[in-house]
Amino acid sequence: MNHHMMAPEKLSDFSFYSLFRPDIFLILLVIGILYYRFYGVRSSKIKATLLQKIFFTVGLVFLYISKGSPLNVIGHHYLFTVHMLEMAISYLVAPPFLILGMPHDFYTKWQNRDNILIRLIRFLTQPLIAILVFIALFSIYHMPVIFDAIMANGLLMFLSHSLLFITAFTMWWPVLCPVEELTTLSELKKVGYVFASGVLLTPACALIMFSSHVMYNTYAHAPLLYSFLPPLEDQNSGGILMKVLQEAVYGTVLGHIFYKWVKKERAKDKEDLVKIKLTAAAKNS
């Protein structure tokens, strides 16, 4: 009937490899080593700041937690709530840290190139395109027929999660672009963008939160890990958890936007004050 017919009744029946995915750990470790090799040493042509190094490292850690830890197994085979936690970490938490973790010169270097890939990236990171593509894919992914088909097929799951991960980056780029020259939205428009994203994500979460029946066969027949969280309550809790985490992340991003906004305005005020003083000094002389 579904992939849970073969799922063990308890986590201890899974192998160490399945629970902790050393292959994913090694891939992320190599990415981290390459990052520090090219951007983290004094001899690097493009150097990352200490804060950027922290952000990038935290992003990789979150990726491992979502894709390589027991969370992945629990979310795939047993609990929709944990799956939604994994989704939130993978697409709402990790990408912002990774975007902010790259050196600014890295972006300007690639932005100055002109090829098919760069043109595609420029198109997909246009604010309206970026937000609509991610929200549409996220919503389609959670349609019961689509969701159950994906969860029952390893290749489909890999492809869909990879696509969501890529479009999560394009969705976050318009509001988190760390390079002033590449920023296309004003701070006020960034605030509107974040609010719009939250509103557009709400219907998908609401359908899950308030459903009176189990929507996903994937979890309807899953082994019950915890008696206090049967399938329907698990599903409703998953929708609530996604919405709460989404609001928490978006609230943090709004705080980041307002911080940069205030910092920019203060710098502008200082420049204006200096100009006024220089003008006054010139008149007096």
C-alpha cells in the first residue's frame, strides 16, 4: 500500500547509517572545508568576515540536522509534525544563513558574468517570480496525491526536495541580498515582500491545521511512535508548527531588515550633517 508497510516499528531497528547519514555529513563537511579553504584564510582572494563564517557554518549545521539526523527518518516514516519541522529548517532557516554567510565579493564576481545560468538566476530572483515560484511549489508539494506519491518514491523525493531547496534560495534573495549594488528592493518593499510571503503560505498551512480527516496516506498507516500523537492530531500539529516557525523566522528577518534600515538612515543623517557643517564653514570663510 505505501512505504510504511516496510517501516520498522521503532527507531532502534534502523541502522546507524540510516539514522545519522554519514554520507550527507561528509558532503557538508567537504563543502565547509572548501568554503574555509577559499574564503576563510588570510591568503584568500575573496575573504569572509568572522560573522559570515559563523552564518555559513550554522547553515551547514542546520542542513545536517534536517537531512542527516534522525529527524529525517522520523519525518519520513512516522510523524508529519517532524516532517514539517524538517521542511521549516531546510527551506526557511538554512538558506538565509547560507546566503548571509557568503562573502560579498563572491556575489559581485558572479553577477558580472553573462551566461545562460546567470540569466536564469537573475530571472528567478526577481521578487515577484521568486515568491510565486516557491509558494506554488510548496503548496503543490503538500497536495495529498502529490505528497503521497513523492514520499513513496525516493527519486521523486530527492528531486522535489532539491527543487524546493533551490527555489528557497531564490525566494530569500530579494530580502536578504547582502550586496547593496545587487539589491532590487527598498527596505519598505522588503517588509511588504515578507508579509506577502507569510500571507501566501497561510492557506497551505491552514488546510492542514484545520482538516478534520487525515489527508496523507503516508502517515495514516504509519507505526505509532507516540500514543499521544495519533495521525490526525499529528497532522494538525504539523500545520501549526510550520506556521509558528514560519512566523518566527519571518519576524527575525523583519528585525534584520529594520536593523539595516535604521543603520542606513543613521549613516545618511551623518552624511547630511557633515555636508551642512561643510557648507556652513565654507560660507563663514
